[in-house]
Amino acid sequence: MTAVSQSLQAPVATERLVLRLFTPDDVEDRYAYQSLPEVARFLYRPPLTREDCAESIAARAGGTPWQADGDVLLLAVCRAEEPRVVIGEVVLTLTSARARQAEIGWVFDPRHAGRGYATEAARALVGVAFGQLGVHRVFARLDVLNTASVRVCERLGMRREAHLVDNDLDGDRWGSEYGYAILAREWKS
């Protein structure tokens, strides 16, 4: 694996979206959706505070190395016609540098749900993972009740590999999880 190249620090464009690094100016946009209980309910953590959002953005605003287990590429998702307004985010975490495996995730402002933005952004990030970062396997873990994310995984051509029952505690609720994955050789860009 190599460090994230200069080309990844430039925006990744899709038909309708721009995926770019977060900047300090994005804190309020990110906080607007990350602070919502209905967004955090499937993430097995409480809603983020404004300070959480600012710290996370500050830690990754200059780019992200892509070399060691735990390295993270966090990208703001904006509509092409409004490239300064963040509507969500996609994230790729290098879970095993040796095995070239990465976990993908996405979080979107509910005001922009149902328009295919999560699928479009995730598809672009999977393409970056396989095409530019040399990832062998991309996987996603999601709450079984998160039917919108289940549909995103299926639209990406990911296969369901696991159903973990009561494997995590979300406050006082036991959550069950699906595991989805796709290999580089299976990916059709």
C-alpha cells in the first residue's frame, strides 16, 4: 500500500456528486446530520458533538496516509452544483494493510435520502479503493434494521457474507449486523 496520492486529494467526481476532503468550513454541515439521533442509531454510538466533528475534520483535512491498519480516508459528499455544501460522507478504513482489506461506510443527511446519493458516492469510493489504492477486498458492516444501507450494498454488487445476531449493544438495545463484501476481481466499474 502507498500513501494516498495527490490525485486522491483532488475531488472525485461522479455524474451528480463531488467527493472531496473535508475542510474546517464544513464543520456546521457535518454537525447538522451527525448530531441527529436518527443518524447515529445505526452507528452504535451517540450522536457526534460539534467538537467531535471539528476534531475529526482537523485530523484529516490535509489528506490521509494509506499505509497502516486503521488509516482512514474520509470524504465529504457534495452535489456537483453546490460543491461547498456537504450532504453526507463516505469513509474507507484500511483494516488490514497486509491483506489489503478495507471497510467502507457512509452517512448522509436525511434531508437528502432516497435520491441514490449514497449508492453513487459509495460506488465512486469502491472504484477508488480497487483502482487507485490497490485494495483486494472491500466490506461493509451494518445494522440489519438499516434497510437503506442493505440496498446500497446490494446495488454495489456486494454479497451478504454474515449475519451476526445480537453482536453489539446500542444503548439498551442489542443490535444484529450484516456483513457484505466484494473482491477487486468481482468489481465492475
